[in-house]
Amino acid sequence: MTQIDIVLPAYNPYQGWEEEAISHLSALSAALPEITLRVFIVPDGSKTGHSSDVRSRWSSSQWPVFYCDYSANQGKGYAVRYGVKQTDAPFVIYTDYDFPFTLDSYKQVIKSLLDGADVVIAHRESASYGRRIRFKREILSEISHFVNTFLSLPTTDTQGGLKGFSQVGKSIFLRTEIKRFLFDTEFICLARRKKVRIDVVHGAIRPNIILSAMKAKTIFREIYSLPRLIRARWFS
């Protein structure tokens, strides 16, 4: 049996999120019976969504589940890093708590890891993603694509919420420093700099996923991360 640790950043999740997440994880476990999963949940200072009842449902699920708590909200990048630090399986996947990708997308990431990739990126297809993003998020997405092209990364879509890595990739991921939105891009910059094997697989967003709006201040704040990305890509 191959063990894979799954890290779920879950800041103020909606009511019933845990039941949906458990359902998606059950489907993944059923599709890949040769894989043993463990789940690491990072509330990131949440005020809601992680009651004792929610935690009890997780503790009674079929997988070992670990809650990685700290008091104050720090941002998704910090949350994922904090969760990844707690893992010790040969392979790690991080994804959003609503499991926005199709089952086949998760299977492709796992297959690439088992085939020897150090880092796996799920590239979202435009047919399942592009027409559903809101205007502000579309602006940020276009900026991100431009930056990724400038940085000569293996994909223009580094912000999709599904990535996996080996122990080699994990050591690179834990060198990231960005706390919020562009931590994914920083990770891929570092991995590209280290010349490890990076696989890009097809990723499709589930039809019923509602993509969140992006605040304007987030867009402008992340632009200031560009010097850090340049340093990670060419001077790390």
C-alpha cells in the first residue's frame, strides 16, 4: 500500500462542508484501493465551520484525520505550509476543502506521483473554469498568466487548487514564504529553479462548483509579490 497525505486548508468553510469532503474522499479511496490516505485539516484561525460536531464526523471517518490548529488567520499559503509540515507520507497532495476538481483530476495527479514526478500541477481547462470566473478574479487570473509566462514556468495556470509532490517536492515547497495568494507560483518557481521533474496534468473543475469573488485589494497586494517570485525563479 502506498500512503498519501492530503492537506486541506479550510478557512471558515460553509455548513456541511465536511460531509461533502468525506463523500469526495470516499470516491477517491474507492477508485484507488491500493492507496492509503490520511487527512490534515488546517482551519487557519477559522471562527466557524469546525465545531465539535464537525470534528467528530471527521474522527469517525474511514481515514486517520489530523486537525492542525493555530489561533489567528494567516492566509492560505501559511496554512498549507503548516499542514505540509505535519505530514510524513512519501507523497503529499493539497487541495481546497470543497474538492473542486473532478475525480479523474485527482487520479491523474496521483498517477504522476507514482510514476516518479517530484511536483504535479493540475492545469485547469478553460472549458470548465474560464467561463465561470468573476470579473475581478478574471483580471487576477490574466495577470497571473502573464507573470507565469514571463517566469518561463511549465504552465500558465499555477493557481489551481490541486498540486502534489514527493518528498523532494515537499522540501522545496517548505522553502516558500508567501502567506497568501501567490504561494503556488513561488513554489513552482523554486521547483523550476531546482530542475526537478514537474508534471502538468489535465484538471477539470466540477460543474457545480461556485468560484469565489476576488477583492480588489487582494489583486493589488499580490502584485507586490512579483520581486519575490523573480528571486525564487532565478536567484534562489
